[in-house]
Amino acid sequence: MKIYAFDVDETLEVSGGPILMERPAELHNLGHVVGLCGNWAVVVRGIPAWFQFISFLGPMAITKADFLRQLKTYIPSDEYIMVGNVLGVSGQSDDKGAADEAGWRFIQEQAFADGER
């Protein structure tokens, strides 16, 4: 089992990104834990059945890196993967920096949309 944390803005289709919402749902159906590490309010307002495949929402009042560290500390997994933006290259948030700081593997949003897992 892997844990996937998705940024939202400029990552998921619901907020201008290239990743269709079906992709995180597919990961969930394969037995992985899927959650949001970004503007989660956009997803819960825009996707009525979000709770059927999203297991966690955040961050809330902490940095993305701290949120990812908390998940890694308390949820055992074979691998921890952050999917999102590279600041100044593909988006406004430093998801790669947060993933690196927290010790998570990072996949840029377009690479994930193109099939990298």
C-alpha cells in the first residue's frame, strides 16, 4: 500500500490542473491511501462524492511539509508520494520542496497525468 498526497491548484482538473479526478479514485480502488495536501476546499465543494476515495484533507494551519511529516509518522506505508507542482515551473506552490523536506517521493503533476506512478 502506498500513500498519495495530491496538491489541488494547478494539479487536479477541478482547479486547472492536468490530472483527471478519476486517477486518484483509481489509486484508491487499487488499495492505496489517497488524500489532499493543498486547496482541499475546492475538491469538497466541487466533487460531490469526494469522500468515497479521499482519505485525508490538509494541511490545516501547518505547512505542507509538516503535514506530510505527520502522515509519514503515524500512517505506515510502503511508499509516500506527493503529486503536485514545482514552484515557478508548473505552479504557484512549492510541492516538490515540501515533499523533499518531509522525505516523500515527488511526482510533478504533468508526469503523473502522463502515467508516472
